[in-house]
Amino acid sequence: MSDRRGGASSGGGVRGELKQRVKTGRGRTLSQKRWLERQLNDPYVARAKREGYRSRAAYKLLEIDERYKLLRAGQKIVDLGAAPGGWSQVAARVVGPSGRIVGIDLLEIEPMAGVEFITLDFLDPEAPARLTGMLGGPADLVMSDMAANATGHKKTDHLRIIGLAETAAEFAREILGPGGAYLAKVLQGGTEGALLNDLKRDFAAVRHVKPAASRADSSELYVLATGYRGTPAAAASSDED
């Protein structure tokens, strides 16, 4: 999950937050300086380090799961855009040794117990078949935190991330078993209407979710579709198994 993706009390009776400032220089651009400053002052970044999670994004999935009970022991899960592994890490702790998790990302991911990663572009024509073979059966959950590199043009960035979510949804329909779920990052803006309508035809419930761990100033939110009804082909495959 490419993590390009509450406030913390200051304690001691001090009002507000003591923010760290980053000096320009050392070849940093202004945008790099702002990103580093935000990371240093982000309570979820600090919490992830304390609690051993690979990224602050772990808390997004933890919150969504606490609310909607997506994760269960023994599940088969596909993690799209998995780097650096925060979502897979959360999922692996719940599904346990009886489950199976496979993840994919353009970036190489440090190995993780209970998860099998491949370094490959999900848009590569070989990717869906590779993931399907690795999982070894219908999935219970397809989750995607994929995000295209930002161009700085709001409409273009929105269309690109919706395109990724739509491609992930097509894959989800191929690999999910009946009753399965799909979770994907999108951006606020309204152009995901076609995606939502398609999902409503195939899933019992479709909703938007914005976990507290998503930065307040970000247009990021997630589409969650649960209760996959299954296509005839998927149902037949499941019956044969």
C-alpha cells in the first residue's frame, strides 16, 4: 500500500501541540520539507513505530475492521498496493496460520510471516493470474490501498485513482467467493458514481468509509462493498471446489 499516503494530547498541562520544524536545505524542496514535517508531527506515525506496525495505514484498516468486522480467522485475502505491508500485517494477525494472504506492489516488500508478496505492477496483464494461483482458491476479501503518483492536477489524480479502483473491482469479481468483500481507496469528488453503481449490482451493501487515521486535510476515503453475490462462473467454481 503505498502509504502516500486524532490528535495527541501534549500532557503536562501544555495546551496545543509542540510541532517539530524541518529546515530547508540539504537539497530538500518545499514540498519535501512539508511532507517530512507532517510525518514528524503525525501521531499515527509515532504510534505505528511504538506498536510495531510498518505504516500508519495499519490504523485505517484496524478502524474499518473494528467497525465492519471484515477480518476473521482462516480467511483468504488479496492485498493490492501492499507496500510497505501495514494492511497485510494487520490482516495476518487476525487470519492466523489457517488463513492465506497474498500481496502485490511495484515496490519490493520486506518478507512477513504468513504473507506471500510479489513485486509486480498490478496493471501488468500477468498479475491477476499470478495472484489467483498464489491464493489457491476463492478470496474472502480483496483490499486495495493503491494510489497513482500525484500529478498536482486534482481532476487527473482523481480519475487515475478511480481507474485503479475500477480495475481492482474487476479483479475482485473474478476471485471473490460468495459473501466476500472489497475495500478500495478512492478520492472525494463524485466521479466514482459508475464504480459505486456497478458494485451495488454485485454486492449486498456498498458504502463510503473515512477512518480517523486518514488525514483530515486529505480527500482520501474508502469504498467498502460487502456481501458479494457472486457471478454464475464464480459460483460454479466454488461448487466444483
